[in-house]
Amino acid sequence: MKQIPRKIYYDKGTGTVLLDTGESVGSVFEETIEQGLESYSVLIGRAPETVGCVRLEYGQYSEYFAQGYAYRVNAETGNVEWEIPPVEESEN
């Protein structure tokens, strides 16, 4: 089966996530970034030079996504940054 990895489209100026495509498996095709800009309603009308896209490997960060951790994209580096709460130490 074909595995399509997650793409995260973000605002290049702020790093704000505009769209997370999620992952897909099966009889699907992977759209290009240009196709994404033309087909996702949240991206239509945005100037292409203001939108960045991070393409993750299939399964990359799957545990973090499953846990529902908040994230953003660093506008300078294009890397995903996670807001992972610190582990609380138990009092004994």
C-alpha cells in the first residue's frame, strides 16, 4: 500500500500552522505543494511566497501527534517545534 506522509503548511512570517494534511494510506496520490495551494480552501488566495510547507516522513512524530501536543513551525528554520509539558515528579 502506498503511504502518503503528513504535510504541514505554515505562514512563513509567523510559523503559524495553516493546515496539517495528516497521513494517508492506500489508493491515494500525494499532491505537490502547488496543488495544495490551489485545492485547500484555507490556502486558496494566499500569496505562494508567504506559505511554507514541511513534509514529514511517514510516521515521523506519530507519538507526539497521537498525544495531541501543540506545535508550530519555526519560521526561521522551517523545523517543527513541540510544546511538550514537563514531566511532573512524584512526591514521595
